[in-house]
Amino acid sequence: MKLGDIVFLLRLHQWYKNLIIFLAIIFSGNFLNIDSIFLTFIGFIALVCISSSNYILNDLVDLEQDKLNPEKTKRPLCSGKINRSFAIFLFFILLIIGFVIAYFLDILFLYIAIGIFLISTLYSVYLKHMVFADIIAISSNFILRAVAGAVIINVFISSWLVMGVFFFAMFLVTGKRYGEISFLKENAINHRKVLNHYSKDLLFSLFNVFMALLIIIFALYSFSSEHRLIIWTTPLFVYIVLRYYYLILLNHSLVRNPEQAYHDKPLLIASILFTIAMLILIGVKS
């Protein structure tokens, strides 16, 4: 067993999802506050521990199905590079560490962390087989991560934050499901049973709906919030969304693996410029 196998098992490449915890510190204008940055970073560590424990659990539950997916057969458990006993041990260690950190940060944050774990567990053992419930469960955890960030630094939880994150997650997840069906074709149902209830047309329609809602929510927020200057970032935001849409049509691998978004240079550059512009414009108001 190698260190690289353990890193792969923990899915470090999936930790990007927990970066959503930093949204509250950005949109509240506290991203230059050292105390807020420190607390949010510690919260991020707690969430990645809990997330990694959930990834281990999901790999244990999906072990046989993953063997049928050419992109997942190289995972440590599938390939036998890590045995089940060690994976179970690591699962409990990470879960305990995550909950202990959450407890010392804030009791409400602990409740949110428990909620994230429970939803993820329900997804792994049951919800992932239910059409629509699977994508809603994943997206709900994105909301909880964003809310957790607001709780840690004790700022107002905006309804824009909740709805924006939710539809952003639905946008990504429906795109991923569409990519899985396009890539796996007739083997899709063997990898993920719920894909039998989805069709490319249905997922593409949902993807278009969530894309439109995402753009509308961003436009309305930039116009009505205290950070009205961010409305000037709308062209960049729309470009990022449309670029991702284009990659969906190409059946690009990063659609199935959003953590690989940096492989697409136009998307990467636009995202960096958008982030910098947002920080500057929000900072001007703050």
C-alpha cells in the first residue's frame, strides 16, 4: 500500500466542493479579516475530513458497480491496492476528527456537519438509486457547506446564497449525469442504476433550465444586493457558464470530473479573472 493510494482513496481531487464554505466570507466582505479566514479554513479542514470519510463509505458500498466503470476500476479498493479493513478504519478516524473539529468551532456548525454526513450516507446507501432525489441530495449538501461558512463567522445567511449555490450544484450534477450516460452508453445502468431512469434528453432539458436559473439569479443578485458593482462581472460569469455548456456538448471528460476544469484553459482563465474581479469589486464596497 502506497501513500498515493491513500491519497486517491481520500479523493483529494474532490475537496474542491468544500471550497464553497468560503463563499460567505467573500460575499460578506470579510475576506481580509484574519480571524474569519482562520476560522473558515479550520471549518474547511473539518469538512474535508467528513467528505473523505463519506467517499470511503461510498467506495465500499459501490465496490462491485465501480468495477464495471473503466474510469473507476483504478480506484484503490477496486484494484485491491487497499484492503477493506484499512478503509473502514480510516473512515472512522476521519469522521471522528471532522466532528471533533466542528464541535470546537461552533455547536451549530457541528449540527450542519452531521447533516452533511447523514445526507451523504443516505445518498450512498439509498438516495442515489432514486431519480431526482439523487441530484437534489447532492445539491442540498452544497447548500449546507455554504451555510456552514456563514455560521462559522456569524454573518447573515442570505437567501441568494442558498438559491445560487443550489442551482449551481444542480447545474453541475445534471451535467455530470448527462456526461456519464454519453460516456458509458449501454453500460450506464450497470455503473449507476438510477441512470436507467434518466435519458439524455431529460438531463439536457434539466441542464438548460438550471443554467438559465443560475444566470438569472446571479443577475438579480448583482442588481439588488449591496455589492452592485459586481454586475460588471456578468459577461465573464455568462461566458464561464456557456463554456461549460459547450464542453457538455463535446462530452468532455471534465464534465464527468468537474475537478479537472483547470485542463480547459479558456474556462480556467475566465474563472480566475472572474474571481479576481469579484474580490476587487466587493472589496471596494467593503
